[in-house]
Amino acid sequence: MSMFGDSAYEVLGLEVGASRADVQAAYNRGLKAAQRDRELRDRLSLARNALSRPRERQVAELLTPLPGALPSNASSELLAEARRHMSHVAPLMPDPASFAPPTD
């Protein structure tokens, strides 16, 4: 999927953690919209296949960009959980709290 610069989630228009049923539904919607676009149909198929395999799904989750900022109502508990998760997944990634909007 990275050949196009999009993660499998982005190609299907889904958020990280989408269910298998959501993946299939997004794939079906995409196929209807891309009837004559072979390249897009191929991208949709690759995305669906990637999210159907546990290891490839993990990679897709890592390749999906984080939101630009955490919600303004993000609790300290949410931030602590994000820090713990990020330390296991990508120790070289910046602290998720650094994505919070500046407070004046």
C-alpha cells in the first residue's frame, strides 16, 4: 500500500481498528464507485487483503498517520494510555502529548 503513500485504512476511508465487517463494507462501496478505474480497484483489493491478515493489519496501523492533534478534551488518562502504547509500538516516535494543541 505504501507505493501510493496511503495506508490500507486511508484507501478504504476507515479509522484504525475498524472491524472486518467495516472493512468489507468499505471495500464493496469502493468497488461500486470505481467500476471503470482498474488502478483504484487494485488499490482497494490490496487494502482489503492487508486488513484481513493480522501481521499486515499491524503494519497498516503503524503507517496510518496520527491525527494532527489530540482532542481538546483529551484526559490525562487517555494521554498516559497513548504514551504506554507508543512506547511499545514505536519507541522512536514522539510523545503523543506533543501533538496536543498549545495552551495559552
